[in-house]
Amino acid sequence: MNYLLVRHKVADFSKWKAAYDAHSPARQKAGLTEKHLLRNTDHQNEVILLFEAKDLPKAKEFAASADLRETMQGAGVVDKPDIYFLG
């Protein structure tokens, strides 16, 4: 099984979470299933996400998409996300 791991900081977790939830259909279309949504215990606006990736090429396309980049900006992501594909 392959996984996608994302780490980034957000300006406001509540605002980010609402945008993240609204973007769920795009993740589903890319074959991603959320396994964990974690927050740094010392810095609550740092978010780590782990997804199961059923289709690695689709997951990579999603991660590189303008749609995801624009959604992250609108949701208040304040740093460059770290994105890892794991197998």
C-alpha cells in the first residue's frame, strides 16, 4: 500500500478545517483515504495528514494540482507544505 503524508502550518485551524472538509470530494476522486489528521501538541496550527493512496499516479497528480495549491492558499496554509509519498 502507498501513502501520502502532508505537513504544513495554518493561520487558523478552524478556518483551515472547514476548507479541508469542503475539499473532500477532490481527495476521494484522487483515490485518497484519510487515515490520520494530527496536530502538533506544542504548535496547534501545525497539521500532519496521512492518507492511503489507492492510485499513486492520481495521488501525485492531485498533490501537484493548481486546485490543491489554490485551496490551501484560501484555507490559510502559511508555509510551504512538506509532501511525501511513502510505500
